[in-house]
Amino acid sequence: MATLNKEPLKSELAGAAMGNERAMARVAQSSPAWNSTLRTTCVATQLEGGHARNALPQLAAAGVNCRVLPEDSVEYVKSTLEKVVADDQVKIIITGDVPKGPASPCAPTS
């Protein structure tokens, strides 16, 4: 991607590809699209709660879909979500099978 972009992003992408964490952080901060490409991301995709429009729900639930990078563990993501929520009444439950995807191969640089 470095060859397809202009400066200063070009240099930052090249640095990120070489493992430079500062360059990776600057690329991630440059746009939401790059941020979501370089980090594990989680999004609430389904919300449930209540039985009527004029009543407070007794229970509520949120389905959260996470795109977990190969270097991050499911346990790490769960513990991060628990820290972000920071509420003893909220339970984070992992449902279904969580297969670990392989890392994308790096393209040779020229």
C-alpha cells in the first residue's frame, strides 16, 4: 500500500510494514479505515431489551462482533471489553466457536 499512496502516508505505511510501531500508530490515527485495518475492532451489531416502548427493560443484551487480529487472543479482547464496560452487572459471554484466522502473508518489497 505504501507504493500506492503519497507522502507522508507513503513513508508511514512503509515503516508500519517493517514493524515500526510509531509509524503504525500514526497510520492508524490518519483515518478510521486505517485504524480498523491495523487493530482488533469490536462493533455492537444487535441490541435487545424491553417488552414495551413505554417501560424500562428489566434485562438488555448487546451482540458484539469482533474482528480479532491474529496476534491478539480472544481472552485479551474479552478482558479489554470488560475494562471498557467497567460494570459488575454486565457479563461478557463468548458464544459459538471462535476460530483463529491465519495472518495475511506479507508481500515482498521491491
